[in-house]
Amino acid sequence: MVSPSEAARRVLVTGCSGFTGRYVVEALVEAGHTVIDAEGAGSRFDLTQPTTVSAAIRAARPDYVIHLAAVSFVGHGDAAAFYAVNTVGTANLLEAILAEGIEPRRVVVASSANVYGNADAEPILESTPLAPVNHYAASKLAMEHIARSYSDRLPIVLTRPFNYSGVGQDESFLVPKLVAH
């Protein structure tokens, strides 16, 4: 018999179709969890639209939330989109979880090591001063501050992944661009 801590869980993942999302979904499915693609859980899911975010949360009723959706290409041409999606979109997601009365066991929110900027420290530690140098990094740092403001009401875990690459990463990123050439 499987103990409750080992039982399959309903996991809502934002950004399922993104580079990281595809790998996370694969690992969750292999572990026996039910993955709910946020884009499929609500009609026309859009992080910038609170009503579509609430609809997705209401439909999914997840045990866990993994928030990966973001404007992630540093060279993206629309600075406002970084803040609309990465910062305000995350606030919309967290607010929807509360408004819908969902009590997830954990909400994982992906930030970025870009928040450290051009750090001189080696290795970079969590205590390294934060000094974002572009809109992407600034939007992620602002997102972290907003997420922390919900930590008294939601079990939030913030992550700061460093650069990684692999099969399926868009060629606008450095490593795939080099490989393609």
C-alpha cells in the first residue's frame, strides 16, 4: 500500500510547453503524478488576465503548483512584457490560489540566477548581493518580492536556476545558437 506522502498528486504546471516545463512534466509523469497543464485547465489561460488564471486554478484544484511560465529570453524586445507576465502574472497566480480557496502542499516559483547580475563572487551563494542588470532579471527579482509577500498564506518555495541547456531549447538562447552554427 502507498502511504499518503508517496501517493500520486495533482500538480498544476504553468509553462508545460516551455523548455524546462517539458522536462518537469516528464519527471512528474514518470513519478506517477497527475500533471495538469495550466493552459489546458482554464479557457484561454493568460497569466496577465486574472479571470483566466482563476478559471485554471478552479478547474485544476491542484495539490501542488509549479510555476515555470515566463518571458524568459533576456533579449525579448518588449520590456513591459517581462513585468506583465513574470511579475504581475505571478501575483495573479498566487492571488487566484488564495481566492479559489486552494490549499496546495507546495507552490514552487521559478525565479532566475540572473537576479545576481554580474556577481564577482565565486561560487555564487544565496547570500550573494542581488544586482539585476536587465529587465528580465529585475522582473524576476520583483516577482520574488511579491511571492514572499504571500509566504505567510501559501507554502512557497522560490528557486533560482542557473543557465542550463539541452535538447529542445529554443535557438534564441546561446548554447543552441552555437550548436546550430
